[in-house]
Amino acid sequence: MSMLQYFIEDDRDWEGNKKDWSYLFQGLRIMDAGKQYLDHMGQYPVIYLSFKDSKRNSFQRSYEECVVHCKPCGNL
């Protein structure tokens, strides 16, 4: 997941300067895939959620917990 995040995320430092992660992809086939793919590099906001520590006995319970944790950030 992190490779996809580094490829598409519009990542910036605290001063608003865009971070360039393209060096991570040098020598990989994606860099030779063409403009239609490279145009997407560093263009999108990414929200990363990990559920690795969410050990609930049902999807419904996991979903409810997620809603509770995300609600301060906005409406779901």
C-alpha cells in the first residue's frame, strides 16, 4: 500500500512545499509506462486507514468503531 500512496499522494511539508518521491520509482517499469500514468504521480490526497489492530467479532462492530473514530473529522 505504501508504494501506491507514495506514487499518487500530493504530499507536502509543513511549509506547503511539495515532496518529490519520484526517486523511489527510478528504474521501475512504471516510469516507462507513459504519460497517462505519470500524470497521476503526486496529484491526489490520500487517506490511509489501517485496521490491523481492530480485532472485532463482526464487520458491523468494526464499522461502528470506525465511524466513532472518524466522526470528529467530518460527517459519514
